[in-house]
Amino acid sequence: MSATVIIPSTGSPVLRDAIESVINQTYQTQCYVIADGIESQGKVHTIISDYLGNKNLHVSYLPIN
């Protein structure tokens, strides 16, 4: 059994803490998705750059926040 975690974001630096929390869970996470508005795309990309090699990470930019 596995889980999908959706992390809403506003480009805040605490996004890194949220990602680390998901990664460090003992429950197996199949996929984690970061959802944010298109206006925060640059901030989010900078924050998640260390995790881009993780095949379980998916980022979705919504047309509005």
C-alpha cells in the first residue's frame, strides 16, 4: 500500500521542510505533487532544485493561485 501526497505551495521557503517531511516518512510514498500558481514558478523551481532528480516528485503549476 502506498500514498500520494499533495503539497500546496505559495513559493515559501517552508516548502523544503514539507518535502523533507514527506521523504522522511516511514510510510511508503508513491508520489508527491507540489501544486502552485504560475506566478510562483520561479520561487518553487529554486526551492525544489535539489529534488528534481527524484522520480516521485511532480510539480503542477495552476493558471491561478
